[in-house]
Amino acid sequence: MWEIYAYQNADSLFGIFNAAAAIHGSGDYMAAVAAVAFCGFIAALVAYAFAPEKLQGWKWLATVLLVFSVLIVPRVTVGVVDKTGGSAVKVVANVPFGVAFLGSVTSTVGHTLTGLFETAFQVIPGVGALPSELSYEKNGLMFGNRLIRETGGVAFQDPNFRTDLVNFIHNCTMYDLIDGTVDPGTFSSSDDVWALMASPNPARFTTLTSAGGSITVDTCPNAYTNLNGRLPAQLTRIQGKLAFQLNPTLPAAAANAAIAGQIQQAYLKNSIATAAATAADLIRQNAVLNAINDTSNIIGQKVNDPAAMVLAVGPPASE
């Protein structure tokens, strides 16, 4: 069996080789090849009759027969090997030898070089080492970059939780920043803004949405406690979505098991976070920061403040 190594495209290659086997095995294809060979032979024969010193039809015919009998007629079995570990080897029978041979040689060369380079880079001492969670062989091209981009854009998916959080930020956190309850400088540079929001002024109030959809009003400290209790489920939901998006070839359980280490290593490798930060911490920080940005947009609309909307949606001035 000829092996074809696949990186994130095992299903595509399986379909391509199945199509090639079906096409070359059809009667219509053989009839078309026979017609082309016959017409070509007649043309070469006529040309040879008028200019025998320039064209030799029998050599053309021998070449066609040799190529066809070596590359097309023999049929072999191909195994598509998914190097990301997402699926078992996909076997395709009756693939033309030429297609299988060229595919196997090129993919084997690429696979060998990939393994050689990644093995070498993973044993480099110090910060230059490549974490196995970010390797091309497992995850494809620019995986670390895609991890950070997707993680940086996460948002809370439960509309009730998101609404309550936006209202909490507007009714509690913003005023805490204004009156100095929360230091703006510390808040702007913190790698865990959610923890800084934990002690709001108890004299302020905000709204909360119950499981049944009813709206209640409570103090800001009680609202934070409520939101903090609902937060882990929201983070798990976001992490599951990221696992599916970034590991599409893995089963759900394997993807969920892998995503935490992948996120952590991507942020650690790019010096965006420390080793103490877990995947849940990183997701929470990004989701809360995005909720703060959303609050700037939404509140400007709610209070009909054009200046606030301009500040919220306008791009920052370049330095």
C-alpha cells in the first residue's frame, strides 16, 4: 500500500483519490483515451508518410503505450495517513499507479523534512524551543498565530449573561474607575481585570437576568457574585467552541483535551502571558476586555451620546 501523508486535509485527499479511481475505472474514460490514441496515431502516421525523415510514428506509438501501460493501467491501493491524529488511515483501492507513486513520493519527502525540522527545533535549549502543542505536523501552518487571533476575539455567547455583564460594567465598574475605587492605571495594565472588578461600591445597583428571563435589581457586589458564579460555565462554552474551530480534524473529546495546553503555550511562547496563566484565565481576560469594549459601544447608543459613540468606534490615532 502506498502511503500519502496528510496535514489537516485527509478528507480532501481521500475524496481526490476516490475520484481518480472512479474516473480511471469508468468505461467512458477508457473510450476517450482510446479515441485520443487512435486519432494521434493516425495524425502521426500521415505526417510520417509525407515527411519520414522528420517524424517517426512508431516511436510516438511506443511512447504512448509505454506511459499508459506503466502509469495508468496498473492499479494500486493508497492509504491516506492523517498526521494530526484525527482519524484512522483512509484506504482507497484501484488508484492508477502513476497518481499513487507521485503522490506518495512528494508527500513522503515533505513528511520526512517536516519531522526532521520539528524534532530539531523542539530540542533547542531555552526560549527558542518549539512547543509540541504548536507544531506544524499536528496543527498546520501558523497555528500559534491563529490561536492568539481567535482567542483575542472571544465573546460571551449567552445573551443574558452578556447583557448582565455589560450592565454591570456600565453601572458599577465605570463609576468605580471614575471615583478611584478602582485605579485606572492599574486597571489598564492588569492581566486579570475581572479580579479588580470584585469590590464595587455597594451603594450602586445594576440589573440581573434570572433563568426564567425576569429582570431584577441588586447591589453591585451581589451582582458580581452572581456573575462570578455563572462565569465558569461561560468559559467552558467558549473553550469548547475554540477547540472545535482550531482542531477540526480531532474528535470532540480530544479537541477539548488539547485546546487548554495549546492556548497556554501560544501565549507563553509569544511572551503575552506567564506560565501561571491557565487557558481559562486567558479566555476570561480576553472575553471581559471585549465586553468592556462592547459596553463603550452599547452605552453610547443607550444614552444617545454621539461623542461617546465617536470615541467608542473611532480608530485610535497612529503614533
